[in-house]
Amino acid sequence: DSGSSIRNYLYITDSVEVLLTAMLKGSHLVYNVGGDTEPVSICQLAAKVGKILAVPVIPGNTTTTTNNTAPHNEFLKYGASLVGLDEGIKNTVEWFKFKRKK
């Protein structure tokens, strides 16, 4: 694959919020928790990460994956991701930098 495979992403805090909301509402259903953000290719994601880290990135080999979150949005009253992709990447990079210092 040339890195053109497409995914949409969900930041961990958004995922936890959905799961906690379902738990607190007493739901026993299965939910497809995912980001309702614009899907991006692996190349686009690699470029975003590379730009933040200031390093060149070589695309990987994956398949296309996106999420259908409509079924749980109605019950959980959960909308689009609260943390955008760019902000999520920056948060993740900062977390790794912090962990590396320890």
C-alpha cells in the first residue's frame, strides 16, 4: 500500500467519555466508538506527525477503516469528537516526550 489507506481517529479522552456515558446510563449494548471526524489517509497522518516531530516519515501498509457511530450517538447524546486530530497528535507527542524524560 502506498499510504493512501483511509481511517478516522478518536482521541482517547473522547473514547473514555463515550464509554463512561454508556456505563452511567446503564447501557448493556455494544457500541462502535469512533471518531466522526474527516477521514485522513495514513500518508496525511504520517505527514502531520512528521511535521510535529520535525522528522521524515515513511508510509506504512494498512487497509481502509472508518467508523459508523450513528447508532450510539442518539442514545448517548454524543456528537463529533471533542479533540481534533491535530490536537490529539500534539497531545500524544507531548505525552511520549514527558514519559521519555522519566
